[in-house]
Amino acid sequence: MKEPMTWTKATEEILNKDRKPLNYRTLAQRIISTKLVITHSKTPHITLYATLTRDNKACEEGGFAPRFFVEKGMIGLTAWEQSNAQTQMIDQAKRLRDSTKTDLLKRLGQLSGSDFESFVEALLVKMGYQDVQLRGGGSDEGIDLLCQMTQGINQVKTAVQVKCKQPNREVGPKDVRLLRDVLPNFQCSQGVLITTSRFNRAARDAANEQGRLPIILIDGDRVGELAIEHEVGVRTQTVRTYSVDSDFELFGAPPRRRRTATNKASDATSKPAPGAGSSSHQG
């Protein structure tokens, strides 16, 4: 059988299990029915309400945040408010990231073919590709860039083709196969096909054909993610947020006794006088 809890501990256990505020009468009934608290009170809900109110007041007087919020008869945990605020910040950051990606892709779609190639060159360098060479020109056999990609201890020569297209125009399997066909001409072991739009299902199937040189497909959405991750064409702004460090060593310690003149006088009177000791004496 479980040891009975205090009203505050029992309240925390019930609220953490339900993850929502409860009316103080309902909360008291739950605590009693689950035998978390043993009481002979005829009005346990009033006892509970008074106990939590006193606990909040004691926390505030001690310089700590209250553990419970009490509003219109509803009881909840203040920790939820902090958790909700953090969730809102994360959601806001995600919305901002998505908005930035949408704006970035719109701008990339307005670039000329050669400018988009230069953007991809900068992105590949930031991603860690080595010996990145921008080819260009009309006789490039469909290869816009050459680079080296590290895989384990091996350097894999890679050919890159970029296609700056409107979002509603898909890239199909023909482009995938044309890129693969020219890879041997450049002694490349794999190809990368990058577009501002998207690939259709047939293109993805062609890229994964068994027994053929691999073709990596990077669509517009992935281009945006990589650009944000490696900060190419975007600017990162850091906003500092603050919360109390509950694990700080002093916050969990009981308050130290303050030394006052009264304390010192009390300590002095409690000490034995010099020479005082045994009450026995020699005759």
C-alpha cells in the first residue's frame, strides 16, 4: 500500500497524469478516491483549496514561483504555462523558417540559368563538396558543375546538373537518364540533379534503377532546406530567450539561516562560561 501523500504532492500527481486543469472539488474527489490522501475532513475540497493557496503564498514569500495556478475554481500547474510558451516559440520559429523557404524559392525561380548555377556552386562549397568547378557554356554535355564528394575514406567524383524551373513544371525520367549517360565521359561515379521545382514519380524510379550509376535528386523544397541549414542566400538572426534554471545548485537548497545580532546573543548565552564544566568539586 502506498504511503499517504500531502495535498500538494497528491495534486501534482493527479494534474501531471491528466495534463489539464481540474475544478478543485473534482480534484479533491480524485485525490480521496485514489487514497493518495487520508483525511477525516467533511469538506476536503476546502482543505485542498486552502492548502494550495498557502503553498503558493509561501513560495512567493520565499522568492520562488508558485507551483499552482488557481483561477475561478480551477487548479493547474504553473509549469504548463512555461511549457506552452516554449511550444509557441518553436511553432513561431517553424512558421518563420517555412516563410523564408517559400520566399527563397520564389527568388531562385526568378534567377537566370547561369545565376542559379552560381547559387548551387556556393551551396555545394558550404555543404563540404571539394574541388567544385562551375563549367557552363554550350558544350557542357548537360553537366553544369563537377566536384568531389567524400564518402568514408573515398573521394567520389560527382557531376551536377541544375534545372531552374517554375514550381508547376516537373522534372521527368528523361533528364535523369541523360545525366547518367554522360557520367562516364567525365569519369564520374555518381550524378546530382538539382531543380527549383520537383521530380515526378517516374524520375525518382529512374534515379533508383538497380545496377546503374546512382543519381541523387534534390528538389526545390530540399534546396530551400539546405540553403537555410548552410546559410546560403539567407541571413540568420539569433533571438535570446531566458528561463529560470531549476537545476541551479542554490535553488534546490534550503535557505541559510541569517546571522543577526539577536542570533549572536542567543548563541553566546547558550555557550558554557569559561572554566564551567563538571559540577563536582574537591573538598
